[in-house]
Amino acid sequence: MEAAVHEVTKLLRLAELLQCTATINAYNNSCYLLVGSTVSLFPFRFSIQQCFPAMSLYELKCSTENISMEHRTYFTIKFPDSRFSQQELPACKPILSPGWVVSIFITIGIVFIPIGFAALFASERVVELQFKYDQDCVPPKYKNDMVAYIQSNKTDKTCMRKMPAVSSKMKAPIYVYYQIDHYFQNHRRYVKSRNDKQLRGDENNTADCAPERYAKNGQPIVPCGLIAWSLFNDTYKFSVQNKSIAVSKKDITWKSDREKKFSSKVYPKNFQEGGLIGGAKLNSSIPLSEQEDLIVWMRTAALPSFRKLYGRIEEDLEAHDQITIELQNNYNTYSFKGSKSIIISTASWIGGKNDLMGIAYLTIGGMSLFLAICFILMYVLKPRPLGDTSYLSWNRNASGVNLRF
């Protein structure tokens, strides 16, 4: 009996860590810890193994033979009475008087409205051309079976089209993007199908890359995983009045990705050598840190419609220039009813063409000024005296800093 009581005492010391009311009870040849919150007054029953699974030293060994049903031990812990526990530490407690509220709304309006106009003006200066080609570049006889067209090795994937004329002068650098719609790169199994350790140097590590882990010869695939396997493989060539326009792919990726996430000592091996080809092939003589198309693609998109950078044009395009594009329509978006577009765009200090940012700033700024005017009219037409702040608790004990405008 004394040994069992000693075990009860040790377990109650652990209950002190819970900072609550605890009861030890023996019932049905097992021991239980009854933990009840002193605030809610609703006890909860846990077995000793559930409460302290890793603390075998303090597990209670008892049964109804050495501790009767009537034998119970109670232990109560109270929080220390301090300024911290009673929330009486010095703090800034501003009082939102009418002057404070009106001033805050006016300040938000004055700051946000100019930013909104500047963002809209910058967005309007961006020149953007977009051409959707996935349907247009399918031969007429394959219109009813576009999946067969894209999967066949015998069909000609070359497509020559003219883009819309340039509306105004486009100054270099001009960015070339490809856009894919209805492509869920954020799917959990797709996102997980990669191995960052392999990309950083551990070539034989293919964990989490299923189903693209090993080639037919049993050797690891580098880079492995579904993301790399589905690499975008459409290509574009541009010309204006039969003059070719060069597209640079140098430094189209984040510097941190090239230097830290993709090793310069890892080269593609056994890539796209399986029975089912997913997308583009990689040059096995170029390290992963220089495979910039791959690095751009491996940064997966959060939304089903996304753009990725294809390259840069380092020369100006004049207004009314007619751009001819020669593309290879290789990437299969027809199986999942997706679409593909090519976009040529300049950039501003806010990035590409984006009116939403300016509209959002203008909306918030305008609403703030409107509310400020409403509060001023209410205060002038129907003034309401502010209560005596000296009766507030933090003013009575002088533990807070009172700010009033």
C-alpha cells in the first residue's frame, strides 16, 4: 500500500507540470489520471499511458488489490499572483477618439490613392501581345482527334503564324512567356514527385520521385520525378520582315536557384529514356545549374493558369511591326483540355501588365476618405461626448500609457 501511494505521489508531481487539478483513481485493474480545468470545471479522463507515454519511470503500477475505490488523492495547482499573469504590465493602450479615427482614415487615403494612380499609370505603359495557338496550330484533319495528332511521331508539329501588330514601341528588354491554362501543377502528388537532394548533388537519391525513379536499365533517372519528366517542350522563333529576332535564355531564372538548388556537378542521366516520353529532353553534357528551362519549370505554379518565362528579346520593336512566329507545337495539353498561349511583354516597376494592383489601392484609399468624411459629418451634426477615461482600469492603477488625440 505504501509503495502504491509513493507512486501516486510521483505521478502527482508530474501533474504539477499540467498546472491543473488532478485526481488519481484505480478502476478496473488500471490507473487513471483525472485532469480537470479549474476554469471550465469539466474533468477529462486519460489513462496513464495516454498522459505520459514516454515517462515509464512515473507510470503507476497499481490495481484494486492495493488501492481501494475510495482511495483518491487530490492535487491543485494555482497560478502565481504576478503582474504578468494578471496582465498588468505597462502597455500602450490608445483610446480611439473621433480625432484619431478620422486622422487614420485620411492618412490611409492620402497614401494609397497616389500609389494607386502610379500603379495604374505604370500598368498602362506596359505593351503586351498575346497569341493562343493550341487550337490554331492543329491541322484540319486532326480537329476531332487532337490527342492523336500531338502523340504521333509522324505528324508535322511546325506552325507558322503572325502575331497581332505591335500597338506601340516596345523597348528592350522584352520578355517572352508561355502560358498554360487548366494545368494543376499544385497537385500534391505532382509537387512531391521530385528530390531536391538529387538536384543538389546526390545523384543516386531518387526518394519521392515515383513513378519516374529508375530507367529500364535499373539506373537512377537524373533529374527524377514527374515535374522534370513533364518539362515544357514547345519552341519559338521570331522574325520581323524576314529578319530573325534572337531570344536570349541567359539568366531567366532566380540566381538562388542556379547557385543553391541545382548543382553544377550533376548532369542529366537516363532522362526521357523510358517507354512514355513526357516532355522535353535535356542535353546530357550541360549541368543542371545551366539548364535554365528546367529550373524555370521546376518552380511549380500555385494556380491552374500560369505563365513561365521563356526568354528575353534584347532589341526594340517599333510600333506596327508584324511579328511572325515559327513554333513547334509539341507539348500535350489536349489530353486534359488545357490551352497554350505565347505572350510578348515589356515590364515596369510593378512587373507586367496588372491593373488589379492600382484598382485595389484606389478602392481602399477612396473608401478611407469616404469614411473619414462620414465620421466628420457625424461628429459635427450629431456630436457625442467622449466618456471620462480616468475611470478606465489602466488609468486607475497607472500601469498603462494613455494616448488620446
